[in-house]
Amino acid sequence: MDYSLILCLAILAFFLLDLLLLLPAGEGIAYLAGHGCQARLPSWRARLGGRFALLAAPWRFASPCAKLSLWAPSAPGSLARWRAEAERYRRFYRWTAPWLALSWACAVAAAPLALWLRPGAPDWLLLLLAGYIAYLAAALLGMLALRRARLGPNGAQLRLMLEALLCLPYASQLPRKLGLAGFAPLPLIDLLAPEAGLDADSAAHIAALAREQLEVTEPADARAHLHQIITLAEARQAEPQP
């Protein structure tokens, strides 16, 4: 049996599995990106059982993120509260990001190296060991940052850190999972306000998905809500981009 091939496929499978979000109907994910934000929601056609599949952006692993609700009514101040809460986590993101990136790079590099060298060569094992050491550094710095900001670590945060320790390909997405677990959900309609700074690609994505949702939505109030989202998203698309 070729254990190197199994290792290579397992690392890739776990990494992709960690990026896969299975969300309830009407939920998505929002990222803070500089002074603006980005948003992604799953298509209603991407249904898996009673949930909807969405791949998280791997390059946004160190960006503060929160759940997004398509149907939630506007909650004044929700975006400002999210930004303020993300600012409290700023030290956590800054301290952990380079170590998590290094840990992920070691895990990804170990897979093709193991496949190329075949069993018996220790190089890929040393890479995996380096990846674990980098993740341990990230976890320790993360716990220190949470403690200094008086944000934890609590039981849920420790469980997510332990999960990545047991499966190294999960390491890079730790900040995303902590954000989804810790930040309050955002109403999508608030993210479409001019002051939110939603980028044009996200606005186009939201408008397209809202039009798709209209095809399977019958209640008049829900359709009116979707039409309002489409109007706001198109207005964001028409705005000049920085």
C-alpha cells in the first residue's frame, strides 16, 4: 500500500473539507477587508440535505468574519458593533496569522514531498513536525492575545484550537471559525448600506443570488425583501470603487 499517496490525498481532502461550509437556508459569510467588506452566500441550487454548501475563501483566513443572514431585518448599528468587536480581536489576528500561514504551508508542502520521495525518507515528516511547531506557536500566541484582550480563551475557543492540533490541515482556518463562533450574525441588508464599503464583486454576487432566490420564493413580503436587496446591491455596484 502506498502510504505516501494516502497521506497526500488525506491532507488535500481535509483542507478542502475545512473550507466547506454547510449553512442553513439564507445564511452566508461576511469578511472585513481593510475599510470595506466582502460577502458570499451559497446558491439555493447547492443544496446538500437540509443545508447549503459554500466554499470559504482560503486567502481570507486571517480576516475577521461573521455569519450573514439574508432574511434578518435591519438592525441599526450592527455593522459598527461588528467592526468594534473585530478591533478587540486585532491582536489575535496579527499574532497568529504568520504562524498559521507557515503551518499550512508546511502541511501542503509535505504532501507532494511524501508522494515524490516515497516512504523511508524523513524530509516530509520533518515538514509536518515544523507545521505542528508553527501551529503550537500560533495557538499559544492566540491564547495570550485573547487573554490580554479579556476575550477568553473559553471552552469553545479551546475546542477549535485542539481540533486543528489533531488535524493540521484545519490550522489555517482557525481565525475564520473563531469569528463565526464568536461574532453576532449580520443582517445582509445592513451590509448593503453605503457606509459598509461592500465591494462591487460581492454586490454583484448578492444581486445574482437574490434573483435566483426569487425563482423559489412565493410570500409577498419575502419577495419584497429580495427586491429591496437587489435594488441596494445594484446601487453598490454602480458606485465608483476606490
